[in-house]
Amino acid sequence: MNSAIPLFHLAFPVSDLGQARQFYGQLLGCPEGRSSPNWVDFNFFGHQIVAHLSPDECTSVSTSQVDHEDVPVRHFGAILPMSDWHQLAARLREAGTQFIIEPQIRFQGQVGEQATMFFLDPCGNALEFKSFADMGQVFAV
């Protein structure tokens, strides 16, 4: 039996593949995989995401209250080691990224304490990157 953790796959809409390549490939540092005129694969921190050209599906972001913040309901991202999370936050700030939720510690002093940040890609997809000082807290209740 294979004990490897399964890889995650996510397909999502974008309005411009060039912008997606710049954002995911250049800014986030995700290597590009296969592509066609209508889609492009990225290695998203060891997982496969696919940006599909579908401008009509790029819509506004609905939010929900989490720890007194308006969190985008539909979002994806990655849980990074804390040092990588800080490096990404610095790179995004240097690039002038407008955050929906600035890099911060959420649930401070509580179960599930985590570093988190939210921002949009150029096509309006919401992303969250988080980190835990104690990775045992990822699924804590």
C-alpha cells in the first residue's frame, strides 16, 4: 500500500492566461506544466492547479465573517512552513499586492492559531496562504 499523501488538483477560471502565467508562475514561483491555448497547469507547492480560460466565470467574491474579518467564501491556497509564509508575505508586499486581509496572526492564543493572508489573483480568484507554528493545530477542534 502506498503511504504517500495524495496530490490535490484544482481547476479554476481565469480571464487572461498571460496574467495567470505572470501571477502564478512569476510572482508565486509556481513552475508551469503542460498547457494549451485554453489552459495552463502549475505546480502549486507540490499540487496541480489548472487555470482555464473562462472569463464569464470570473465573478465577484462573496465573503463570510471569520474572527471579525470578511473572508472570501470561495478561495484556495496552501499551508506553508512559517519561514516560507513570511518570505511570501514579504515578496507580495514588495510587488505591491493589495491584500483583502493583510498578513496577520488569526485566533491568537487559541486552538488553531495561524498566520494568514488573503489576496486576489488578477482574474479575481481569492487565495489564502497560512502557516501554523504548531502543524498539529491544522485540524484542531
